[in-house]
Amino acid sequence: MNKTYTTMKRYFATLLPAVCISLAQAQTTSLSLSEAKTYGLQHNYNVLNAKADVQIARNKVKETTAIGLPQLSASGNFQQFVDIPTQVIPAQAFDPSAPADAFIGVQFGTAYSASGTLQASQLIFDGSYIVGLQSSKTYQSISNQQLTKTVLQVKQDITQSYYTVLVAYENQKVVDSTRVAMEQLFFETQKMQENGLLEVQDVDQMELTVTNLRNASQMAGRQTALAEQILKMQMGMDLKTEINLTDALSSFMGENAMATAATSTFDPASNIDYKIMMTQKDLQTLALKKEKWDRLPSLGAYFQHSQQAYRNQADFFKSNEPWFPATVWGLNLNFEIFSSGGRHARISQAKLEVEKAENFLQQMDQGLRLKVMQAQSDYLTAWESYKHNRSGFELSERIQQQILIKYKEGLASSLDLSQAQNQYFSSQGQYIQSLFNLLRAKAGLDHLFGNL
């Protein structure tokens, strides 16, 4: 028994680390940019709300359509007169000898009454209904377009956040590699100072550099963690989930992609904001149409059947007691004859709203063209700045390596090394910032073209 227990204990002790590693790996989600956007479109709260708005618009169309379809309603009524209403009549109606000014009270009716009514109606013609039905369908189109706009915005947000995380990874990688190298040099400097080959100030200078790099490394780690959290929030992902981005930063930095994005021809009609404005103009046109069609008459038909019963006892369902039917059908015709100029004023307002919509549309056309030109210019500028700062960063890295070699050989002072390191750190910051600016400009340009 003890032998079996010992064997099982060793088995689970061997298995437990593997299980822990497996669970840790299962909690990490690997994401390419495409996968991140797909996940976001399924879980982002703004997208979910926009999809709900589309469903609301569809039901609104059904609701408006139902107005012109047959309507059927039923009603019932029951009442009891605790005191039956009394009316007075001249007393001479029953007693000719009664004084002329004498009256007697009489009660008509029964203590209980009940009724049931069934009514059907059908709209035959109404210009406002026809235009309203068209407007509801146009409203549904706007909801679909708003969903498209929300999808594009979420894709842009996720793309920018994804880029930000990759830039944060790159920054942390550069800082950490520099920190490791400087820590090793600091160790070597201490040994050289202990052997009397360097001054104490050289060690102090190197220690200050290492301390600053450690602080920078910690800050880079916090920035990376925050960037990941923002990305997860944009995707609608649980913030506790660990993520691993699989796309390389270099895959977004190609010369061909830059040339295509910066020189593409822009058509405002393909922009979602322009499409929404076009639909808004259609709504204003329908509003004008409605005001004009309101001059036409509206016609409807109805049919009503009811049953009434009157009892002195609440026994309405006795088979030998009658119910009295009442059936009626008819037509309703409504026609506005004179509105004291109100109708003309409403039509004039609607015409002006259509003109405003056309002006806004032309303004958006010009604004979008200018915005794209500015975005393309910003992207080209960011690209040139990135190439310049990348070259400067690589050059400063080579200079630092050369000074470092000379420093180890005693041919350069700690001051020379400090200056080279400061130059390297400055160019590193400029490189990272230009990289971020380039990717942000790319995402903004892709959003205008709808290429996200």
C-alpha cells in the first residue's frame, strides 16, 4: 500500500508542472492583426449596439408597414348601476288630474348591462403612409450604414492599438538589449576599477547609466502592458486574458504598401460618411414629398359588429335571454381644404432643408478630398521621417559600439562613452516615435479609403 502511494505521489509530482504549463499556454491567445479585427467585430460593444440598431430599424419598417394592413380589435364592457338613473316626466302623463307643474321620477334600463364589440379597419389610401413607408426603409439603410461606419471605426481602433503594441514591443526589445549590454559593461568596469585600471568616477558614471536604463526598461514594460490592455478593450476581450501578437512589425513597413497608399485615387462616393450624407439627403427629399402628398385626401374603411345585453341579474349567459346585435360599416375620408398658408410654409421649409442637404453634400465632397490629400502628405512625411530616424538610430548604434570598443581598450574616456550613449538614446526615442507616427498615419489613410 505504501509503495503504491509513493509511486502515485511521484507520478503526480512529475505530471503537475506539465499540467501547469499547459494551463498557462491555454490562457494565452495568439492574434494576428486580421484575427484581432475579426474577434473585435464579434465582441466589441459598439459593434454589438450597432447591430442591435439595425434590428430595431428592421422592426420599425415592419411596424410602419403594419399601419397600412388590416387592423382588428375587440373590446368588452360590463357595468352595474347601483342606482339606476332617474328621469322626471310630467305627472299628468299618468294622472290627468295632477297639477301641471308636478313631476314624477321614473327609472329606465336595467341594473346590469354588458357589450362586446369587434372592429376591423383598412387603410385604402394615404399619401403620408406611402412616404412614411419609404422613409422607414431609408432609415433602415442609415442603420446599415452606421453599422458599416462603426465596423470601420472599430477596425481602425484595433489596428492602431495593434500597431501601438508592436511599437511597444520594439521599444522594450531595444531598451532591454541595451540594458543587458550596459549591465555587463558595468560589471567589467567594476572589475577594472578594482584592479586600478579605471577611476571611481568611471564606475559611478556607468552605474548612473545602468540605473537610468533599468528605469527605462521598467517604464517600457508598463507601457507595453498598458498598450495590450487597450488593445484587449478595443476587441471586447477580457482584460485578464494573456495575448501574443503574431504579426511582425516589418510586415507593415513595405515600400510597396507605402507607395500604393500614398498615391491611390480617392472617390468620395466610396466613403461611408459620404454615403450616410447621401442617405440623409434622401430623407430630406422624402420629407418634402410627404408635405406635398399631405394635400391629397386619405381614405379608410371600417366594419364593426357589437352585441349588447341588459339584465336585472348578472346572468348574461342564459340561453333564453337575448343579446341585441348592432352592425355597421363605413368609409372615412379626410381632406384638408384650407390651412391659412400653413401647408405652403411647411413645403417651403422642406425645400430649404433639401437645399441645405445638397450644400452639406458638396461641402463633404470637397472636405474629404482635402482630408485625403492631407493624409497622404502626412503619410509621406511620416515615411521620410521614419527612414531618416531609422538610419540615424542605426548610425548612432554603430558609433556607440565603436566608442565602447575604444573604451574597453582605454582609448576613450567615460565622458566619450556617456556622450555616445546619450546620442544613442536620443536617436532611439526619435526612431520609436517616428515608427509610431508612420503606423498611425497609415491607419488613418486606410480608414479614409475603407481598406481596413
